[in-house]
Amino acid sequence: MQGVRDLLTIVRTFDWTDTPNSGQRTNAGLISRAQRLARRIYKIFVFNHSMYLILRIVTRSKNTLFFNTWVPFDSDSVVVYILILIIQVDSAII
């Protein structure tokens, strides 16, 4: 039981800065890099996708919706069309 207490004491006081400094990045040091890279990729994806959607709306391309879908009502009305596009954008982000 004392061994478990000693282990918990060590774990509570452990900090990733306590690792040996060999001049190389440890796996823990790569976590922050991976997080920054994931954020950048996400921002680029959202920006590009948003620009694509905006261009599709502005140009009013012949493709009625971003994704092929069937809706149980008439989508010729501008309000309904925009509502469906918003739903599709939200679904694509999720």
C-alpha cells in the first residue's frame, strides 16, 4: 500500500519539464505541435469550405443544393433554399 502512495505522490508532482533535456523533442513536446497543426488545418478547411459555399450561393449555380438530397417540400423558394443550405453546412461541419 505504501508503494501505491509513493507512486501517487510522484505522479502528482510530475511535470513534463522534469524530463531529461537531451536537446531532442520528446513525445510530450510533439503534442503542442500536433495541436497547432490540427488547428491550422481545421481553419484552412473551414475557410475553403466557407468560400466554396459563398461562391455557390452568389453565383446561384444550376446545382440546387450542395449535397444531393431529397426534401419533402418545394425548395424553389429562396427562404427555403437558404434554410436547406444552412442545414447542410451545419451537417457538414458536424
